Amino acid sequence: MAADMHQNLEILYTRQQIAERVAEMGAQITRDLNGEKLVMVGVLKGAAPFLADLARAVNVDATFDFVATSSYGCGQRSSGAVKLIKDLDEPVEGKNVLVVEDILDTGLTLNYISKLVMAHQPRSLSIAALLDKPSRRKMPIQARYIGFTIPDAYVVGYGLDYAERYRNLPDVCVIENPETN
Ligand code: 5GP
């Protein structure tokens, strides 16, 4: 699905810009791991395309796991409380864990997931977020690996949705008046 099919979408990062940045992030993660193994924990559903690309950009012995959360309430923004929908499948005790998330906004979701993973006593825990909106932060969460720092706009594409739509856009786009499209 192409962004130009929708009048209310404006491309923020093209698929090529994303691919270049993800390759750089993968190289950095590879360097930092120094030959150690990695468990990549994707946050469903939005991080699926990012995890798929990032996993192929790291040159390490990696396995995948997934968690899913939802925020109580509905609409575009987190309401505050985070609910666990799907836990880790495998214990991560003593392992290097990289939580892979589409966007870091208030930090509530990653704060919750970090605590969940830390309870398993991993060897290390880091976060990779494709996008970061630091101006919206409510929790002091920082990602070690950030793709792009963006202003406070609602974005869709490359896994990110509006009411479950637009996840399959290859570009990251700002959406305006989503109800009209
Ligand atoms: P946080 O808990 O950090 O506020 O938000 C994390 C989640 O909120 C993300 O995983 C994503 O599902 C959603 N979110 C926050 N900002 C945006 C945005 O601009 N676009 C979309 N599609 N989802 C967002």
C-alpha cells in the first residue's frame, strides 16, 4: 500500500531512509554485543516490520520472542495503565535482551515491559526504538538505540497503525484528520 493512495498522509521517512538507518542501528548493536548472543523481544504488533528488518541487520546469533501489551481505554494515546496480553515464551535469565519497539512516546509501555523483563534477571537489557518522541515522555525511559527522534505528531506506517490500518505502509507518515480517509 503506497502513501500517495491517501490524501491525509505526509511522508516523514521514506522506506530508503528507514532501511539506511536500520542498517546503521544493526551495525551498532553488532559492535556492542562483541560476539555475544542476543534475544530480540518484539512488542506486538507495531514492531513486527522493524524487528524483521533489524534482525537481518545484526550480525549476531539471535533468537526472537514477542510480548504484547495494550493500554486501557481507546483512541490514539495511552490512557496510563498498561495491560499484558502476551508474556515471553522463554525465560531470559542470564541472556542479553534487546526489546524492539516501534515508537517510544510517554514511556509507559516500555517502562512496564522493562520491569517485566528485569524480573527474569537477564544478563543485560537494552531497548531499540525506531522512533522517539521525547517531548511526550512521562517515565524516565531511554532507548539505547533510536532510529529517529520526531516531534509530537501522530505517525503511521512501517508497523504503526491508526485503528489497525496503515501498518503495511512502507514509509513512516504523519496522518492528519484520520477519520476522513
Ligand atoms: P507509550 O507507552 O510510550 O506512550 O506508547 C507506546 C505505544 O503507543 C506505541 O507502541 C504505539 O502503539 C503507541 N503510539 C504512540 N505514539 C504513536 C504514534 O505516533 N503513532 C502510532 N501509530 N502509535 C503510537
